[in-house]
Amino acid sequence: MSKTGYPFEVHIEVAFRDIDAFGHVNNAVFFSYMEYARVKYIMRLFEGTPLQTEGLLDIPLILVEATCTYRSPALLNEIITLGVGLSRFGNSSFDLIYRFLGQDDRLIATGKTIQVMYNYASSSAFPIPAEVKAQVQSMQGDWYPTS
């Protein structure tokens, strides 16, 4: 089982540039951490599907909402384990949820983003392909967060 209990994880070392005047990770930086994890998750999710891309600029998604709830400060040089899981499918949208854990396993933050499948050429949303849903099942099984 993963450290966070989520099906996908990345590790992030807190850099000096991430720290604010109070000596902990600035609140806005958490959204950059979620973006990093989201891109890694999505690239893996789209592998072997019609949506697989070679470059980040070709990912057919728009982020429509992002939230973060802060629980404990993250500190300089700390290694954060950030878990990611897909928690909901809509017709053309899906939710990703995030769990940030410190080196001592304390809960640092939780987050959520909502993404919409989007065709930039036609400026329109499109339904989530069945291959992507199957890939989620393959990556996550019947996982759902317990907390």
C-alpha cells in the first residue's frame, strides 16, 4: 500500500523558493505541487489511449476548479508525499483529490481539482473516452479515499 493510501504518489522536496516570510511553504505553492502531481498522473492515465500525447501542450484538459485545505505547515527541505486519486467521473469532467503527507506522516493538506475534457480546436468540451475510464479502473481498481 502507498504511504498516503492513494493510488498514485509523487515526492516533492520543499525548496527555499517555496518558503514564505513565516518559514513554511506559501499557500499558493500548494497549487503548483498539485499541478505537478496532476500532470504526472494524467500523462500516466492517458498512456495507451487515444489521448496519449508527446507534449504537455497537447493535453486535452481545462482546469475549472482547484481547492486546498491546509492542516499543518510544510517546512524547508522536507520531503512531501503527495497522493493523487480520481474520485468522480462526470460526462466530460472528473475530480482529482490530493493528500499531502509530511515525512513524519502528519497530514499537511488536502486538495481537489476538477478537470474538463476539452478540444481546443473546436473550443468545446467532449465526453471522457471509455479507454480513459478503463485506464482509471486499471490504475486504481475500486479505490476510494477513506478520509
